[in-house]
Amino acid sequence: MPLVMGILNVTPDSFFDGGALYPAPDPHGHPETAIAAGEALVASGADVLDVGGESTRPGSQAVDQNEELDRVVPVVRGLGRTGVPISVDTTKPAVADAACAAGASIVNDVSGAQHEELLAVAADRDAAYVLMHTRGTPASMPDLTDYDDVVAEVYEFLADGLERCAAAGIPAERVLVDPGIGFAKTPESSFALMAALRQFRGLGRPVLVGASRKSFLRLADHSDEPGQRLESSLASAVAATLAGAAVLRVHDVAETVRAVATAHAIATAGGSAQG
């Protein structure tokens, strides 16, 4: 059964929950508001927490490094008391390094391995590393969605990225691959990647999938807002589970845990019960 990674966005502008935790409702509430939210995700069944201080939704703008550090590092430090692994979702080497110093053990690189310095941080800190496919930056990615064969091109990108990780000193056993659902992808391309998830296991590394609440789901559920995409997010989580995904990055932890546990139980029941 896949691990469930709970999303903790310490941002004012993330596409689904921006502003829920940052700025904190109480001016003196940061970082405790976010830490409490992380503890609640763990109580709901999260195996891992992913802390981000910069929105990566398509079209979003970069955040100043010092601002991102102020958002992320105190939260990561406080979440150490949860006892679960902490991931830092960032494109900045300095943020990744400071977060690892504060207790993070996973670098979730949403830049597509564009920065050798970020690879070096993961190597030097003995951190796990999430290699995700994307193109450009969040601001430019909406214009970079053309592919001849999206599945083949994403697979090749990740295969090349694994070689870059090895060259940077990150052992293969510490790398996860993420096809980057919604990152520089049309909705049709994201669905094609979801349908082909099993193929990415051919890379020999655990596959992380982040489809939760994303806009590509509108192609199927005709939703107007991210808040209307719980059911389609759960369907995506179940599909990823049945395709062998190792980690699911989600907003709705409790619901996802129940959905994937049921899917896993059905998939593994086999002929154990007759009659």
C-alpha cells in the first residue's frame, strides 16, 4: 500500500489552501498554526509531511528566499515532534539546506532538477530526493505543454535525471520519481500520464504521484473550483494505488487513507475468500 504524504502549504497563494495556514489567523500564530495542522494530518494517517513555502501552481510568481526561509524552517523544526519524515518542497538550495538542518529528510525538488546546487544539498545532507518532471518555471510552464509523446518524453527526462542524481552523489536508493502531474502539462497529458503510471516503475525507483485537487481533473469531473474535486482526487489516488505508486501526495489525508486501504484490500484479496 502506498505511503500518504500530507501537504502542508505555508503560503498565501497555493491553488487550493493558500492562506489557510499563512499568514496565520493570529499574527503571533506562526509557526504554531502550521505545526498544529501538520500534527492533525499525522493523526489522520499521514506517513510523511511535505512542507512548502512557495506556491508552484501554474502562473505563480517566485518568493524571496528569506521569506521562504521564514515560512518553512520554523515549521519543519516544530514538526520534528510528530515523529514522521518531513519533506521540504522547494526549488531553492538554501531553503533545502536550512530545512534539512532543521530536521527535514526529503528534498522534494519541484524544479525538475534544474539546479545542481539543490542536488548537492540532497547529497551532502544524506536526504531522500524527489525527482519531478517539469518544464520552465511556474510562471512559464503554461506555455510549455507541447509534446510529441508525453509519456515517452517524461520517462526519458526522469531516466536522464536519475543519471544526474548519481553524478551528484545521490544514491539510487534515495531517489523517488514523480511524473509531475499538472506541471507543464495539458489536462489530456496529465490523464495520459496517470494512465501510464505503471510504466514509470520501469525506472526502478519508487513513484510519487501528486494529483490531489489539481485542475486537470476538470476534464472528467467538470468542477469549477479545487474544493469540488475531493471525489476525483480520491479516484486518482485509487488509480495510482492500483498502478503501483509508492507515495501519494495529497491534501485530504484521512479520506485518501481510507480509499487506498480499501483499494489495496480488494486488489490483494485474490482468491482468499470463496463462497
